[in-house]
Amino acid sequence: MSRVLIAGGGVGGAALAILLGRAGIEVELFERSIFPRDKPCGEGLMPAGVAALERMGLAAEVGGAPFYGVRYVFPKFTLEGRFPSSHGLPVEGRGQRRLYLDGMLFAEASKTPGVDAHGGVTVEAPLIENGRITGLIVDGEERRGDLVVAADGLNSPIRKALGLDVPLQRRRFGLRTHYRVKPSCEQPSWVDVFPRRGYELYVTPLPDREVLVAALVEPDALNGPAESEFARWVNLEPELAERIADADQISALAGCSPLEARASRGTVPGAVLLGDAAGFVDPITGSGMAHALVTAELLSKYVTQKLIPEKIWMRKFEGERYAMTRDSRIVTHASLWLARHPGWAAAAFQSMRATPALFSHFVSVCGGARRLWSTQTAF
């Protein structure tokens, strides 16, 4: 394979372009935005994603504020889940603004030999010839390649154009804003989660004393304007309200919906869906960016193999991608069920207070640091 076209220059698309360019494959990368650009997101990169960046030699440049686990904060108790240690060192996640992360990865792709990166362009449709995807129509021009990769997000236009979109069952939405706390405010090395009826609040530490506060919300939980409801939810949590009481709000409240995507297939002749475009359950466990990075890494290995028929490597890739993300999906579905049944959730989390290692294990599974049925680290 000598030429790959990638639609979408976010985390997954840019990472794939970098890896393929380094392997000597000609790449064209198309992104509709001009970087830097902000994007509503949880901004917590789980350990599996940090490990992928380390293998790419980009973890130091990405930087970020480290966090070593997730804390669930309930009105009467707090449950801590710490990532495991690996090779004697603590496994960590990183909190980093998408404003910086996406721009850095796209810039790295742009300077990678063999990669021609285009920003501010529109991928209008896939080219289909004799039942095979042979290229893309970009700003009215036909671009052809040996493989097309759709890394164009949750609402992937290419997935829809190929007839692979599956109707959604739930339509949760997300809200987020950023604060810069005062120098006297200590930043905890945790992602804090406040599960409440109809919504969850997420608080992620970021560099330069910044903090992300996000909410994942059920459709019927919003009883007024988003800004006032978001402020009310924050003020209901004394610990969180105190943390940002004297902080400066540095971004406007932004939202996104839906928070899930489904695809009937992840590959078709001549094309592969990558990242959220291939399907995404929900950001409740924070695994989205990590999945995009590790599956981009996996796809690059298959694309660079020679003398293997496309039909065979695509089938193997799909199977390995499914196995790689299966455990996290299981825990995510379980978390969503608990979010819809607060009584059962309270009982489940209360029971895990007596077995904190079990809760840490589930958190580590979501972070990609452990398999569901094993206590060994996954990397």
C-alpha cells in the first residue's frame, strides 16, 4: 500500500498519519478545522493513551497534568480507584486541553515526511467505484488512494454516506467549561466524578492551574437554561464549589450531542472507520481518546504489512480492535446502567467500599491498564 487518505485530523486521524508517514507511506490528511481549535471533551487521557504516545515518542511534547486514578464523590462517602503500578512506577493518565493536544498532533503530522496535511478543507463525500471506496471528494476535487480512513468523529459524514450509520437509542449530551484556580489552590491528582440523579459531573486537572468541569446529562435532567443548571449543579457540591470559588472562568460553557455513535461495520472494501467514527458507547468512563490512539496504532501495523490481501487484514484488524476495546465497553455499559438506576448504583458503590481493590481494578480496565479478567497490566 502506497497512498492513504485520512478524513479527520483529530487525535486518531493525526496519530495514524504520523505513524504511516514514519513507515514510508504517502498520506493525505484532511481536516475541516483550522488549528488551534477547541472541542468539548472530557480531556482526560487514560493510561493506555499515554502509553501509546510514549511509544510514538510524543508523550513529553503532549505534556499534561498527571492523574493517578478516579475518585467517585458521593454525599456521604468517597470511593477512590487508583491505576496500578507497572515496572515499579505508578501508571498515570494525563489531563490536557484539546485546544493544545489536537493542534500539537496535527502539527506533528504536518511535518512528518510523506504526510500532506490540509486544514480548513471539507471532505464532501467518498468516491465509490465498482463497489469499492477509491478516494474522497475534497472541496470539489477528486482525491484517490489505496485506502480511505474515516476518522471524522461521532457524527461521521463518511459513515453516514456509506450507509453504515445505526440509529441511536439514547441521546445524552455533554457540557463543559474551564477554570484557572488560584496559586493557593492545590490540584488533586485525580479525576473526580460526582454521580447524581440525571447527570454526572467530572473534574479533570489540567496544566497551568487549569481545571475542566464537565457534565454528562440525561435529556430530561435539564430544567432550565444550560448555564444556570450547570452552575446550580456545581454549587450543590461543597468541595467542588469551594475549589473554584475564586477561580477565573477561562472558557465559555460549550456542549455536544449525541454522546454515542454506532456503525453496522467498521470496514468496507477500500475504507476503514477509525476512532469515534467506528462507534462509541459513551464518555462516562473517559476512554475515547485512548481508544483512538491505540486503535490508530493497531491500524498502522496492518496497513504497513505487505502481501496480505485487504479482505484478510481488514477482518483481522476488526477482530483485534474488538478484542482490544471489549473490556472497557463492558464496564462502560455497566456504568451507564447504574447511572440510570441510582438506587442500585448507591448499593454497588457502597459494597465496593469494603473491597477498594475491586473498584481500582474496574477503573484500571477503563484506563486500558488492565484486562477485565486479569490483574496484570495491559502494557
